[in-house]
Amino acid sequence: MREVVIKALLVDPSNNSPVVLLKDRKSQKALPIWIGDAEAISIAFGLQSEDFPRPLTHALMKDILDDLHATVDRVVIKEVKDGTYFASIYVRPAGGEVLEFDARPSDSLALSLRVGCPIFIEDAVFDVASIESPFAEEDEFQEFVEEGLDLREFRRRRGAPSEADGN
């Protein structure tokens, strides 16, 4: 498994779909995942550590977990099948053993931003769906994201893996 961080939230210019870009902590590779608009809004608020006037779904999930004294150990993007990503959220209830919940990657990522848990991608998924980026330094990565990342080309080459919600 590889630990990743949410590096950017972008818009695919070919169809105006949101794309979350996950960067491997130990390599030059990144994984783009096309997501839905609502999840993109939630991830954007999470990245900015802001709250909506009323709790969005992922903030509500965090509040429920907090009130139940449960913690999220990690989220894992586990599989890509027929162009769809699958993820799991691992929750430890107070005094209990870790439970695994099937989830969309975008929901997993939005929750992870609120609870501060690590994000992992199974090696098999990362090997199939990641892109090699032409940078060596952190500032080069930012430039790559802002100026050189051609999502249309990636989508064409990879068959555009996305989430189960049809995006």
C-alpha cells in the first residue's frame, strides 16, 4: 500500500468534471480520480478547513463518529474495476475492533480531511492508474498541476477510471 495526500482539486476541461489528484508521498507519481460535484465541494471545504453553515454529509459523519467516541483509522482506495474505483473506511468504535465500510473514494477522502486520518491506495490500483509526473521538487509538482497536467490525454489513455456514481 502507498500513502498518498490530496494534492489538488481540479476541473477536467473536456467535460467540466471535478478531479481530485492524489500524490504518492514517496514517489513522483499521482493518481487522478474523477468525482461528483457535491463531493468536490465537500473536499474543497475540507482542504480549506472551512465549514458550511449547515453540516455537509462528511462533517455530519465526523460529528456522529465523535459523539460515539469512534475514530477513523484510515481510508484505502482498494480496487479499480471496469473504470470504477472502490474504497473502504476503517472505523474503530470505542473499545472495539476496527470495522471496514465500503465507500466511494470521494466520500472517503472528504471524511479523511475532517478527521485527519491517513489515505492509502493499494499498490495494484496505483500501478494501473497512476501517472508519472515530470518533476523532482515540490514547487515543480505545483507547476505541473497548474500548467502541465493534461487530464484529457490521461483520460483518453487510461479509460477514465472514476467513481461508481457515474462520473
